[in-house]
Amino acid sequence: MGTYTEFTVAGYPLVSSKSEVVPELMTVFRESDRRVFTRRLSDRNRLVWREPEAGDDHETETAIEYSCETYKVIDRLEIMGFGFRRVRRDFEVGRQSELDKFGAWAEDDDSDWFANRWEFMKALTFDGYVHALTAVITNNLRPVPFDDGKKESLDPAVKYILDDNDDYILGFPGGDLRLLLRLACEVVKPDSHVVQDITALVDAGYYGNDEPVCEHATRALTAGHPENTPRIILTEGAIDGAILKDALEILYPHLAEYYSFLDFDSSRSPGGAGSLVSVVKAFAGAGITNRIVALFDNDTAAREATRTLASVALPANIVVRHYPELAVLRNYPTLGPNGLTLLNVNGLAASIELYLGEDILQDGEGGLIPIQWRGYNHTLREYQGEVIRKNTLHDAFRQKVATCRANPDAMKTTDWYGLSAILEMVFHAFDEAW
């Protein structure tokens, strides 16, 4: 007969599935979100398990679920490409598809039986649907086969959501369930939880007690669409990648497993802006479908190297970015023929070291470790600069990472602004494409 399981948002059963989880929805979890705990039967989600029976307050079970805060799920959906703008766009595309279907039916058949739904879809707006979905989730109204849709004085859009919608869950005319999930997450409290409870499936034998259900479900999808595969970050060298990986794990731990970095040791890549340009061209030519962000320094050498990419038609899944400009770098100490001078080094000398934080860049005398001007680029007619004492900066950063891992409260007294700015740029690298 099978066993049903529910995927919930803020306690509301959003999607029901039989005998297995929905793989696409499991992509918002990681195995680190798995929770195994003892709970009383009376503490079960009553929208899923219904009202407890006599004695349930004393009887317990081993519950197994994947659970993550809603705001983290939103972040994960965003980097997978399920942003709110895409939700709105797909809703409108789906609604128009429904109208086209009704129009085609009207040409060949009596339209009386679907006239009311046709007129309703003509008037339904995205904002109207959002308002209705909010009411449904907030008031715990359940769709067919439950009778909540028969209640009097319900908004027509609420009745539509609760009606028997054969093709669309909760009447959302989108092609991927993660679009509906993204919208549902938008209308609940950010500190609520998104949960896939697999207790009943494990008890029924569909999954093993220790089976990594999330990992297996996600792996089954990775051969399909790039939205289901890790996003790849390419950097000019191994140090850049290691620094950004540490920052990602500390600043955005719930997103860390959604990104991978090129292993320079295994690939034997020599590093540098020119080498990264070659890697980008190779990835583009190989037809790799992963989302790829190529990160270049914000300096003269990188700007010169990336000029060669202007003539390359990169696929939509590959974007090229330079480290962002920082306000602190607009008046940064530099060493040149005339001694120490404050200059804007954005675009001239901003390697990863200048993003490690002002606490790392301190020279011990109340100033910042300066930039040393090197060679002159005749093409761009600008000098290339490089911060001195790089090894010292790397050592200081590794110590900061170790301190923050051991004591998360240290985050409050350390500077992560520069690295956070880089990562935020990475997170939104594909916003225009989506």
C-alpha cells in the first residue's frame, strides 16, 4: 500500500509523497541537517499525524528527519537558481500556459464546464496568489481531500489553492517544486524550519536507519540539471581558493557544501591570472554544465589577462568576476619612488590578501601593510602593485580562522567584511541569468 511522508514548511505540509522522498526537495538539505532524536508521539506534527490518541503522551519513538531553518533554505534555493524573481516569472509563464489551454479547448468544445476556472485564471495575479498562499499556510488550511476549502467566506484565490488541482500542487503553475518551496519560505517566519520527516519511511523499511537519504537523493539528480550540481569556484591560485573556502565555512556554513573549489594540487595548475583564463576557456570548450564562477584579482595583471576573454563566447553557466572594490582600498598606503603615498588601489593591486580584514592588514604601528609597486603595464598604462609580507598575512589569517572555529564569538571582534563581499558577489553571480 505504501507509506506517505510529508515535506513541511513552518509546520505546514507542503508536499506529500508516497514511499520515498521527493529528490528535488531534498537538494535544500545536507546530511548535516539530519536529526535523530527521541520524541513523544503526542509531540508529532498534528497537521501530519493528526490529533494524538490516549496514551501517546507517554509513548515515545525514534524520530528521523532533515531539518533546516527557513532563512538558510532560502539562501540555498537562491544559489541553486530559485530566486524570487524566477518564482514570479515562472508563475506568469505557467498561468499563461493555462489560459492558452483553455483557449484551445474553447475552440473545440463547449466551454461551460471550465468557464469559471478560465475567468478566474484571467484575473489571478502573482501578488493575489502570494496573499492567498500566506492565508493558507498561516491558518493551516489543508487542500483536497480535506474539507477546509468548503469553509464559507474564503477568498476565491484561497479556494483555488485548496481545490483539487490535478497538475499543480496548491495550484502553483510552476515547473519545479522548489519554486513553490521558495515562495512558501517567503511567507513564513525566517527562523521557522523546513522539515522532511522520514520516520515513517524508515519504520516501514523504505530506508535504512543510517541511510544518507539526502545524499542519495541529490546524487540521483546530479546527472540531470546544473541546478542540482555543486557550483564551482575557480581562483587564480590555491591560496585564494583555500582562503575563500575557510571564509565560506565560517561565514555561511549552511552554503559551504553547495560550492567546490578547483584542487590545484591534483590538477597541477600553475596558478595566476593567465592560467585561470586558460582554465576558463577549457571549461567552456568542454561543455561542463556546472555553474562556474571564475574569480580574478582586482588588479592590473588580472584585468590585462581577462581582456582575452572578451572575444570568447562563454556559455551562460560560466561567469567571470573580479574581486569587488572596497572603500578601504580607495586610500591605501603604497610604496613608490616618492615614498609612502595613499592611493586608490582598486583595480591596480587588490589581491585576496587585501580582503582578509583590516585586523590582518595592521602593520603594528597604527597603519596598514603597504602595497609595493612593481612593473608597468604598457597596454593598460598602469602599474601593477602587490602587498608586501604576504606570508605574514597568510599566517595571521590562518590564526584568525582557527580562533573563530574554536570560539564563534570571536566573529564579533574580527573583520570579515572583504571576504564577505567576495562571497556575496559569488552568491549573486547568476542573478541576471535567472
